[in-house]
Amino acid sequence: MKIALKYIVLPLLALFLLTEAFLRRSPTISSSVQERRMHCMDRTGLVFLCKNQSRKLQGPGNGNWTLTTNRYGERITHPLELAPDSPLSESNPTVKEVWVIGDSIAMGYLLSDPYSPPYLLSQLTGIRTRNLGVDSLGTQGIRIRLENALEYRAIVPDHIFWIYNVSDYVDDYREEKLLNNALYRMAYRVHFNLAKASYLYALTRIQPQVTISDSVYPEDTEDATQSQEVPENHPTIQLLRQFAQFIKEKELPVTVLFYPGMLPSGKPDLQDPYKKKSMEILKEEGIEVMDLSSEFLENDNMYIPGNGHPTERAASLFASAMAGKLALRHPAHFDQNLGKAVFWPGL
């Protein structure tokens, strides 16, 4: 036993520690670990942003982005949000609020705090905005996040915007296993914590978040996308209908923003059958939708190259579209405070 400890266990432990120390010098691996440490796993197995965190993370290329959260694990949307004496403090229950829900697109993945769509919306309108977006959430996770917020927030939002991403058609399978399979949830929790603790393990699990149309279907041709059909038994279809039913039962004013995903060519995908199917379902259920496809087609630099997440320019378009909707609901407020604002013209 002593020989095994001396010649096998201790050398392997030393090699592991040296490897961990060496990998800490890698910006890519270090950023992956730091990004994972911004996330916490709840008892259901779903992953959300941790509370009261702020980190500078590595973005595409040599760029960096800052991610800051408040005491609810929401990404901040105003520079004075964390100041307790500010009238815009997130703990002040007397201020009207607008909520933005969704996954990495709503959260503003790879964009620093001031450039996320909800932050830009709060700056454009002067209305306190909550960012409930969390990267990699699926349809059910987004609804759970909204249900939780309705419980812990003291205010019912004046309006809710969902920036929709067709990656739900993939994420919903994973969430279904997390929520309904105890063994899978246990294994995922072990993996999740290991990836936060060990740089060596994180190296083996690095999978950059990429949101392009061929992550759902492989072909980059118009004929191929037109020929694709979304199976009626896909879990996302049922989850969308359940989400719509929940919204109607709670009488919540919701607008869902759709945008075209990026094709591998870097161009907007205007034939995405999953986007069309989701829009069709929500319209059938009486949920208001806004399609920003033509705006993405008419503008350049809307996607982060090689990644597909929206750029700062695209985020400003999301904010403009949401502000335009709010301007229609509260014309007196906007005439008084935001006469110089330029809103999305397609309303």
C-alpha cells in the first residue's frame, strides 16, 4: 500500500496539480471556468445565473465582456441598479417594470452589461427593466424563470418581452431529462460542479455556445430549409402551447420578438421552419409576435462572426423594437421624456 501511495498515487496527484496550474494560464480555459462559475444549479437541475456576481470574461477573438448580476441572479440593466439609495434600485417596489425573458439572446451573451438588449431598453425608455434571460434555457426553463420572478418580485410587470431563439428545439430535450430523470440530473450536477472546479475537466468539456441555423438542421440551402418539417410531436410545440396558456391565465401582456438565425454563410436564415412554426403556434394562441427578419436582412454586422449571437448593433435593434411597442402603450410618457428616441418603424 505504501509503495502504491509513493510511486503511483502521489506522482499522479502531483501531475494533476501541475496540469491544473498550467491550464490556469490559458485564457480560453480560464474564461470557460470563470463563465461556468457565474452559473448556479437549482434543485430542479436547471442552471441560472448566480446572485451578486461580476466578472470580466473573454469574448470572441481577444475581446472581453463583463457580466454582472444582482441579488436575484438577474443581469443588471442600469448603472445605479445596485445602489441601495437610488430610486432605480432593484429593491424599490414602487417603480413600474418591464421584463425581458429568454435565453442567451435576451441575456446578451458575449455583450458587456451596457450593451445587452434589456440594458439598452432601460436607457432608451427610462423604464426600469428586468433581464430574466439566462443562456441555454429552453422553453420550459424560460417559463419556470418567469414563474419564479413573479413570486420573488413585488411587482407585476407592465409588459414582458420574450426574445425568441429556435435553439429551444434542442435545449428542450435536455431540460426534459433534467426535470424528469433523477439519475441524469445527478450526473449532470456532478459534471456541472467538476467543470467549475477543475481546469483539466473544463478543458475536456469546452463547447463554445454557437447559435447558427445548422445547429438545428444541417443544410445551408433555401430548398433544404423549405423542405424541412417540424414534427408535430416535438416537445417544444407542446411547451409553447403551455407557455401561452400560462400567460393567458395570469393575464400577462407579452410580446415575443422573432429574429432570423445566422446561416453558416453569415447571412440571415429567412426560411427557418422552426422559427415559422413557433410564430404560427403563438399567433394561434393569441400571443402577440414581432418579426424582425427584414431589419436583420437590411442591416450589416448583426451577428458575431463564426458564432451567430447578435452583436451590439442587433441588440440595439431589439431595444428599439421593444421601446416602440412601449411607446404605443404609454404615449404620454414617451412624448414627455423620449421625444428624440428613434423606434422601430415596423410597428
